[in-house]
Amino acid sequence: MAEEPQPEAAPAAVAATTEVAVAEKAPVEAEKEKKVEEETPAVEAEAKEEKKDEAAAAAAAGGDEAGAIEGTGSFKEESNLVADLPDPEKKALDEPSWSPRKRRPPRRWKRSEETVVPAAAAPAAAATEEAAAPEPEVQAAAAPEPVLIWGVPLVGDDERTDTVLLKFLRAREFKVKEAMAMLRSAVLWRKRFGIESLLDADLALPELDSVVFYRGADREGHPVCYNVYGEFQDKDLYEKAFGDEEKRERFLKWRIQLLERGILSQLDFSPSGICSMVQVTDLKNSPPMLGKHRAVTRQAVALLQDNYPEFIAKKVFINVPWWYLAANKMMSPFLTQRTKSKFIFASPAKSAETLFRYIAPEQVPVQFGGLFKEDDPEFTTSDAVTELTIKPSSKETVEIPVTENSTIGWELRVLGWEVSYGAEFTPDAEGGYTVIVQKTRKVPANEEPIMKGSFKVGEPGKIVLTINNPASKKKKLLYRSKVKSTSESV
């Protein structure tokens, strides 16, 4: 499922034990709001999609930009600590009709209609309702059930509430009325969509686990969600996800479910917590823009934009084809600077190195150039990886000191290989004999991505890894090692 370049357009992961008890509008009013809520994002998404299609067509006549990297990735998250906020932002957060620190609900969703009632006007409104409404209605309005979103109460003294409200305020540039309207719309949508029941639903789509998944964290601690749309080259998988209207609806629910579960398990809404994620979207072999998935893609984009504000810290597009870069240039004038500052685009040749700027190699899955492997018995994400650059037509040596009575294990990877590699043990003792551990050989580009080695040491010395790069281009070398005592290695 290809995504439009929007900051919240691609999250797919996340979570919430949502306890929302919000009364619906009167039928006529509810229908009007629903129509406005659904038509506006749909029209916007359609317009942007058309722009994207036009840009892609125009780009077809352009040159090859496969080596380019675009997007600044300069976005820096603001603090959620109230004490750190600039005065205008504090004022917006402390707005009487908005502030969660007011003891009474700042605004109410009334059962008879969706009118927002400021806390200060609540007594008068309650009196009016008492005169006009039946007794059960008055009781319902007087004792509203708590309203929560992503497990966080929207009213009260919970320290997480400010963090959630700040997301909506930032999404609307601290315009309180607009932020409140967005929040209200999101709460009502969650009720209509059935988020609470969706969390536990079995949608029976295990095949999509390789399409969208969470893996590790970036260098700042944000969870990382990977989107691998090339998996839809499998025609059976594509048909299972998008074959008919019912399947497309189930896919959309799966997408939202994954996002909600991810929020619950991966994010922390405390003022100093990590409450956003990094999205990595792999465009290699992704399906064309036109197809059965297009309508559900646009629907997902609209839902994520409208109901999940400020959940993306960075969005890294890798294996980006030249036409996508050209299309992005055409779209750029329609995006805010804040949105553009979150985007990073990397061509196939520079995808791995671009990821390593933001995510340590030990956290990056093997398929994207890193060293992370599921169920690896030897190394984990706590075993740091060292990065080296091998200059063109040069040799790089890596020395790993070892002690007596131990076993040393190591693994290395050269992106793109096409190098010569060998390993030997050199003892510290003068006159000792060097032991060839791995005879030097040429490693082709199609070699296994990671090469491992181990050696049982009987005396102090060092393992020397030698990598010779005969190519005219520099190479990226990744390696790490671990020493075990002889007793541990048995």
C-alpha cells in the first residue's frame, strides 16, 4: 500500500486501551458532522493524490536521480514539560475551556446534541437541561463517564493529559478552538470506528506481519515502524489484502489496530516520555499508485492525519525510485515546513547509510543493511556495532584483543561486499606463531549478508580481520565481537 507523503500518513503501529464514553449527537446534527468530517479529508486526499499522479507523469520525462538524498530530517521534537513551553503555548494549554488542570470537565459532549459547553457555563446549561429534558437525560449529563484517548484521561490531574492535548494543539498551531474541534472529532471517530473492541479483534491476517512491523528504536529512543510494501509483489497476498471491498475494509481495520496496539505498547505519554515514533517506508518494488489498494490507501491517509496528530518524529523513505523524488518535488509546495522537516528520502545506493544516521546498525534488520536478526543466539541489540569506511583501493584492518583461556566470536558485514576478507590470530608473545583463522578470499556481492567467525584462544593475543577494497568506491564496514570465557563457551 503506497503512502502519500504526509507526516502522519504512514504510522502503522500502536495502541490504546481506550475507554471512551461520549454521547452521540441528535440524528440530524450527527449526520451533518459525519458528512463534513468524512468529505473534507476525502476531498483533500483526492486532490493531493491527483497532484501526485500528475507529478509522477511529469517526472517521467526527467533525468535519473537515483543517487540523490532529499529531505532535511531537521525536525526536533519540542518538550512536553509545561515548564519548558514558551509563554504563548503555556497560555494556549491553560486556556480555561481547554486546560485539564481544571477540576471540572473543560468541555462536555452532551447526549442531546454535540454542543461544546465551557466549564464556566455548565451550571446554567445544566439548569436549562433540567427544565427541558427527561430525568434520565439530566442524570446522564450530570455524571458523564470519563473520556479517555490512548488510555489517557482528557480531564483531571493525570500528568499524561498535557502531552496528549499538546499533540492536538501543535497539529493546529496552538489555535485552541481548532485543536478542540480536532480532538472532539477524533474522540467521536474512535467511538464510531469501535477502537476499543478492535484492539482485541482477530482479523486473521498473519501474512501481513512482514508488511508492517516494529523493530528496535532509533538513536533517540523512538520505536521504529517499518513499512515494506514490496511484499505486495506476491499476487496472492495482494489479493488477500485488497481483492474486494470486504478485504479492503478488513485491511484498513488491521492497519488501525496495529497502530493502536503499537501506541499502547511502544509509547509513553508522561511529560518526559517518548510519545512518537520513527517510520521507515521501503519503496523497493512497491505496487504502482493505481490499483485496488488506492481507495483504501487514501482512506487510511485521511484517518491517520485527522486522528493521530504528531505521532511521527521522522519519516525515512528508503530505496526511493527517481520518479518518487520528482513527485515529491512537485508536492513540496503543498506541505508545511514542519512536515517537510520530518522527511528523509534515500536512493537505493544510500538507503543503509541513511538509516544508520538515525538508527544504530545493531537495531536495523538485516534486510535493510543492518545486523539485527531474529532469535540470534550470539548477538543482541545490546552488542554495539562499530562502523568504518573503507576507502577506494585500500585495505582496512580490525584488531580485536583477546585474553588467555577464552573464545572470541565476531561478525562483520561490508555493504555490497566485492572485497577480499581474511582473519588470523596473532599472539602477544614474541616469537609466537600466527594462526590463520579464515583464509583470505574474495567475497562476491551475492554473498550471505553477514559473515561470522570464532576462535578458541589459549594465550593472550589479538584477532586481526583484514578487508581489502579493490573498488573505486568506498565501502561501509560493520563489525562487532564478543569474548566468552572458556567455561561459558563450552
